[in-house]
Amino acid sequence: MSSLDGHNGRAALVASSSLIGGLAARLQGVSGEAHRWGSGLLGVLAQVPDPRDPRGVIHPWPSPLAVAVAAVAAGQMSTAAIGEWAADLPDAVLGSLGAARDPWTGTRVAPDATTIGRLLSRVDADALDTAVGRWLINRATAVPGAVARRVIAVDGKTLRGSGRPGDQVHLLAAVDQHTGVVLAQTDVDGKTNEITRFQPLLAGLDLAGAVVTADALHTQREHARWLAENKAGYVFTVKKNQPHLYRQLKALPWAKIPVLDTTRGRGHGRHDIRRLQTVTCTGPLALDFPHAVQAIRIRRRRLHTATGRWSTVTVYAITNLTATQASPTDLADWLRGHWTIEVLHHIRDTTYREDASRVRTGNAPRALATLRNTVISLLRLSGLTTIAKALRRNSRNPHRAIQLLGLT
């Protein structure tokens, strides 16, 4: 059967169009009940266009996509592993995921690995990221203790196993620093094109009153103007890719400016001391960059305990927020918190072995990254920070995975 939605066991022997038509009629009541999923994950996934050929479809949409998300929540890393995990699911779990019933036995049927792989390769990746991103934003907003000001970290990541060098999938993501939730994701044509995807990435978010942090690649005049127009703050790192601005910052009278924030940290064989200075840049100190009103210098002294040697790194940054809008402590927290997005990438690489994946067909590499983002975000919203341990726990009981997704 030339369908994206295959099935196992005796149902796989169905070949006649009349029998397929009869089964489709039996499923019509289920597939037409997208409204009953409400605002839960199945309802969210139902907003994504169904990419399957309607001929031979067995499972109601979006059941196969929900099975894939649940499998990722149980730590599965590939389409083959997703199919194997789904094949062992009990009937009750498959029912929660909206799977169809075998017309002979009446038991639920799991989509196989081929079905999942074809589906992920053809799914509308933009629609999937948008739907899941909006749902996660709503969930993050409802979490008790949510901070009043949203701080958004923006950074990109190449999926190294998704193709040959120069032809690899590169994704740009926006992460809420406070919750660790992935708010948005988009793809880019290459590392050098990440700049052009900055505004499209953030365009669907409510930026009024938010603060956006980004590395030196995105310290761009167009970005600064656009964020200011959208009533957002920015904190941008400055390096030598902006040579004039970098020279201006370096030439400021830092020796006369007091240290306003000091933080210390230990771990991984290091002892860090970070000292932050800020200065309001008006009049003769004005910076040649749109809306920049404060300059920031961080000097990080690091002791490598194994060698007993100290090293010093100086980092410059700018912001369009005044001293009354952003205190030195705020700025230090936001600059340090930007690494939240690097932690996300590290989890996908080490726990899900994303860079080792050789999934390369169509939209599948990005779609799998979206599913991983979704699960990691939900685990963080649940207060779980040791992601690998949480995935191992879910793998031992499929009910835990669907409970995380709110499908019980």
C-alpha cells in the first residue's frame, strides 16, 4: 500500500480498496473528533496539516504524530526505535494516543517505523514548531512563580548527522531563560544565513516588555531597531565582527568604573569569579549603535584547579535598557542565563545523541528536533532537571510518557 500510515500484524494484509474503505468508514467518527482533544497535546497536533495520502489511511490524525512524541518522551532516539517502542504499547496507551483498532481483533494498532519515518519527513515543520511553541508558551505562563519579565535566549545549532558538511540542517531557536522552554524554532540555509532568520523566528512571539539575549553574530543594527520597534529590550555580546563598536567599548574608562556585581562559581575543575561593570553611554560616551544606552564589561577570572593556573577573559555587551530598567544584577543574570540554550543543545547531543543521528530525509531531522525540544520543555516545566534520568524512568513505563504529555 502506498500510504504513510501502515499498520502491523493481520491489518498489514489488507489490500483491497473495499476493505480499506470500510475501515476508513469505521474510523470516521474518531478522525472527526479532533475537537474532543480540547487544548491538550492531541488538539495542538491536530492543528498541523495532515501530510498523508488519504488513500489507505488507517490511523486518525494526529495519532501517529502523538505516538512519535510519546516515544521521544520515553527516550527513543530514532524512527526505528519509535516504531519498536510503539509495537509494545498496551491497548490503553494506544487508545490515549488515538490509535485505530484492528478490524478483526478489535485491539489497537500501532503505527510502524516506516509510517513514522515517512510522516516526519513530510510533516509541515513550520506548522509543527508554531503549534507546539504556542502551546508551550501557554503552559509556561501558567506555571506558578513565572517571572513578570520574559528573557529570551536566541542561538543556532547544526544537526551534524543530517547531511554532509555544507548540506546539514541548521536550526535557530528561542528559549525562555527562566523556564528553559523552547518558544520557537526555525531552519536556516546555513550558518551565515542565521542573521536573516532572527526576525522571522521571533515575529510570532509577544515581545513587548521582553528582553532578548544573543551572541555576537546577532549584534546587528537591523535586529536592534526591530526589537526596539516591538518594545523589546536587547542584551547583545560584542566582538570584533563589529570592529568600530568593539573599539568604542574597549576605549571606555573602565578603570574609573566600579564593579557593580560579583558572582562566584565552582564546578568541572574550575573556580570562576565574574565581575560586572556598567556605564550609561550618553553624551561623549554615546555608542554608535541603535538605541544602545548602557555598555557592559565582564571580566571572568578562572582558576583551573588541576593546574593551579589562572586565566582572564573580558567580554563586552550592550543593551538598550536604562540603569533603572535593568540593574547590574539583572544584566549579570541574563548574560549568564544565555547559556540556557546551550544546555538545551547539550542535552539533545548527549542524551538524545542528536548529532549521531543519520536521519536525513525531508523534514524528519527538524521534526525530531522539535519533538525533543517539546519533551525537554515539558520535563523542565514539571520541575525535572536531570533529563536523562527522567527519560530512563519514562522508558520503564509508557503510562509515564503519556502522563507527561497530558494524555491520560
